[in-house]
Amino acid sequence: MGRLRKPTALRVLEGGKPRNKREPQPDTTIPDCPDWLLDDAKDEWARIAPQLHRIGLLTSVDRAALAAYCQSYGKWKAAEEVVKAQGLTYELYDEDGNVRCVQQRPEVGIANQCLKQIKTFCSAFGLEPSSRAKIELPNSQPADDFADKLRASIAGH
């Protein structure tokens, strides 16, 4: 499987031209946040969905992809909170109370897997720094205003 094509909206924001002039154009209504998401995932949805929608990178059919990104974010945060509170490892003891071995917490692996998923979704939505650096906003949206709001919302999480 080769590299996925960038969405046309992202290509245009980066200064490129659309590859497919007959690309389907989904309904531009912002999708509703699924109520079954983790609370931190809902917070991430509320933080990022309006910005993605405003720059044309979120439509009604992107609900599942954004939900998956947000849920991965929520799980990652939960796992990292456990690691912060309890450490990267835990000890297993033998019958005499001696340390038998030290094991990595399961949350470390969960956090690492979620980060891989987050990276994939960030790439798809143009959310990583390298994608943002390539984006050239149209004149109707002041670049400084968008960049300031994006930096502020990222710094808040």
C-alpha cells in the first residue's frame, strides 16, 4: 500500500492545485461529536473540530475519522496519567516478598500505540507541524489570526 493522497482542501491550503477536478464534495456541515467518546476525547473534539471545519478540512463524512483521532487522544491521555502517577514500571514479587522482576506498565504500550494512531490521524487532517508549515491560507482568512488560534488551542492541551 502506497502513501495516501492528501485531501484536496489540504493541497490547496498548501498552495497546490487539485488533482481531481471531479472529487466528491461531501456536505460541509460540521459533524456532531459522538456521545460515546471519552470525556477527554469530547474535549479534543470541541477544541479541534471547529478549526478543521473553518479551514475546509472537516465535513459531515469525516465524523468517524475525527472520532477515532479524538478517542485515541483520550486513551493516550488516560494512559499517560497512569504512567505519571504510578511510573513506567511495576514490580512483581515472589512468595517470600522479594522482587522477582520489574515489568513495564501496560499503559506504556497503550500510550505508544495511541500515539501511532494519533500521528496517522494528524497527518490525515494536516495537524502536525510540518503540514501546518506548508499551509498557505487564502486571503479571506488572516494567517496570523488562524496561526495564533491554532497555537493557543494546542498549548491549552
